[in-house]
Amino acid sequence: MKASPIPRIIWQTYRTSEIPPEAAACQSSWRKLNPGWDYRFVDDEGIDRFVRETVPASVYALFRDLPLGVMKADFWRYLVTRRFGGVYADLDTVCLAPLDEWLPHDAEFIVCPENDVHLCQWTYLAAPGHTCLDAVIALVFERAAEGIDTDNQHFVHYHTGPGVWTDAIKATIGFHESDMLALSRNDLPRARDLGVRILDRRYFNGLKVRHLFGSRTWGGSYARWIEEREVLRGRG
């Protein structure tokens, strides 16, 4: 079997290296089910160091000025997978099946719909330097140039999260419909040419990966970016 163009690397991140118990159980699922993969965990300090040392000053300046830590983590995941490739998974996701059992070995970029509006960016897989990641990074820059309106409830999604992610990928593969659930049923020539595989929504919504939405459902010491967003908006 031909080797996958996606490197066998798993990327995860959290604010510090001291991971809350709920997240530690999730982290363990990725490591235990994928022993042949290189697991790489990066905290906020490591994220800052990577961006500062590996990208142009203009990119680091954009990263530095993002108003929330979750936005920096969003931007970092695009940059680090563009450079090294691999699978990125949020720390509040659970791996339910070994990657090698379901990974399409001919794909260079793998995503699936989150809902009828967005594509998941809590889990995705990419070969280094993939065009979709270039497009996402470029659109983050373009939207940041407009200024970030933190009064808008959806500013995180629009600037660094699933909004910018979805819009950039749609434009890259030539998908012009609004319903993301229809995307996995479309055979797009541009997507095929770029090695983009759109999985059925179930894959990252409980079939192979489960997202626990820790910022909404976990209490205790887990960093809750939604609360931080509301504080920034003056509503916390």
C-alpha cells in the first residue's frame, strides 16, 4: 500500500502543560489508539515560540495582536500543520478508532462538516504545504486587515475559527453552495485535483472522533474561551 502523504503526527495544544483531568482522558485516547504516530503537545509558550521563530515578522505581528488565546491557538494549528502536516485535534476530542483503520491513504487534506454551516476544524488532517492551508492563512490575514470587531458575538469564528476555515476551503475547492452537509456528497473536480477528501459528517461527530465541547460543558480548571470572549465583549 502506498504511504499516505499525510505524516503520522498528532498535534494537540492547551494553555499550559498541566492538563485538567477531563482533557487528560481525551488526550490519552489519541495516544493509546495510535501508538505508531508521533504525538506532539504544545502549550501557549511553545505556540508563541514556534510562530515567533518560524514565520515572517508580519505573520508573528498578526498572531501577537489576536485578542484571545483561542484565536492564537486557531492560527497556530494552521501554521504548524502547513509546515509539518499531520492530524490536528482539539484537546476536548476523543479518538474512538485508530487513525490507520479509517484514514484514506490517497488523501492530502481531510475534513468533514461540523453542521450545515461549517466544516470541522476541531479535527482535520493535512499534508505539509497544502493549498487549503495557504488559503486559510491568507484569509485570516485579509480579515484581520479589516480590524477585529470584538462586539460581534461571532468574531472568533469569523477571524480564526470555523467561519474563516470553511470560507477559505470552499473557495479553494470551488464549492458554492451554502449547505455543508451536501459537500461530502459532491464529487468536485477541483477537490480531487488537490487531494481533498470530505468525509461524512458522522466521522468527526461521534463515529471516529467525538467532540465534547469542553468550553461549554466542563467546569473546574478547564480554560473556557467562551467566557473569555464575553469578558472581552463587556458581557462577562
